[in-house]
Amino acid sequence: MTQDSAAPSGSDLRDLFEEYAQVYRFTTEALPHAAELLPDVIERAGLGAHMELLDLACGTGALEVKMQGLGILGDVTGLDFSESMLTQARLGCPEARFRRADLTHPAATWGVTGPFDAVACILGLNVVPDPRHVMQGAVELLAPGGVFVEATPHAGSDPRLVWARHLVMAAELGRSEAEEMAYFGPALVRIIKLSQMASQVQHFPTQAEILARHADAGLKVEYLGSTYADQATLVVSRKE
């Protein structure tokens, strides 16, 4: 985490993500997110309708919407601290449960009891003050043998490469750069500005640091790879 006296406080960060919610859907509609990251998470973690799933820092419910579209949405609960994000999530996937929770607090205060077959945290551990605390809460809520999956931007990640990959993927679908800019362009400036503000409190761990977190949480890593235009590390581990 960047140590900076001007870094946002907890309430400032909440306000930031309340504002981010207004354009966040453009982030999740980008092809490296919708057509690469989420399918990778679902496939590698084996997520499906047979599972009771807890989605931490669920945002606008992109994972739930994706699973719903694939016909594999089971018993899913999403947690986030932004009510604006959650409002969009409920509209996008009314079949899932969404509730407000502050993941910086003990898991006992999150309003869920478990045990869950799987816990996911997609592009979320990089914005919480203490990722190890959140992972420990996830482990407490996991059933024995349960799966934990995270996708986290790694050290050296560059969002410009995500956009470049989006344009390549769009072109493969017959969509021009002009068309993509017409749709995404109005939101891009706000997204970049908000991302820069959020970067003051973000973590960008190395793979070694991510693996150490999993080991410290008592999780056995089963898969380690890259996704999201190679800008995020994807890890699937299991509670022993």
C-alpha cells in the first residue's frame, strides 16, 4: 500500500467507490473482464449451481450476472460496502442476495454465517487495507475442503494494457475502435481519474506475496496463473 498522508480515509474511500459505481459497469463490460477474467475465474475455481458461493467485494455483481447468463447461478451472496454498487447488483441479478458489509471488520459482522463451498474476491483484495484480514475471514466462512479464488492486479500491472487488449478482442468480433470509443469513451476519463485516486490505497502484490498470504491463511494453492490481459494474478486454493 502506498503510505501517503493524503491517502483517502475509510469514509473518503467509501465516497470514492460510491462515485465509481456510476461508471463501474463500463469496467466490467470491457472484454478482458467479461470475456476473459470472469470465465477464467468460473472455470478454474469450478464455480457452479451446485455451490453455495460468497462473493466478497462483489461491486455491481458482475460475477453473479455472468453465472446467471451461463445458467450456473446457485445460492450466491455478494458483499460490498458501496450501496450504489449493490443497488446495481440487485437490478442486474435479482436471484442472488446482496448485502452491505465492511470487510475491514471481523467476519462475524459481515452478516453471513456459512459455511460456504466457495468464496471469491475478484479485483477486491487490492483495495482493502489488510488483505490478510479479509482472507482470514474468508477461511472462517469456508467449509472444510472449500475453494477460495482471487484475482488481483499484480505488481507492474497497467490498465492501459487492459484497454489495448479490449480493442484487439473487439476487433476480432468485428467492432471498430471508433465504435468502442463512442461507447466507452465518455466514461473512460472518469474511470481513469477515479482509478488514480484509488491507487493511493491500492496494493499491487507480487506472486510470491500472494502465495504467502494463502499459505498464512491455511490455504493450499491448486492453481496460479494470469488473467485480465495478463494484468492480474488468478489463484485458486482450498481449505484443508
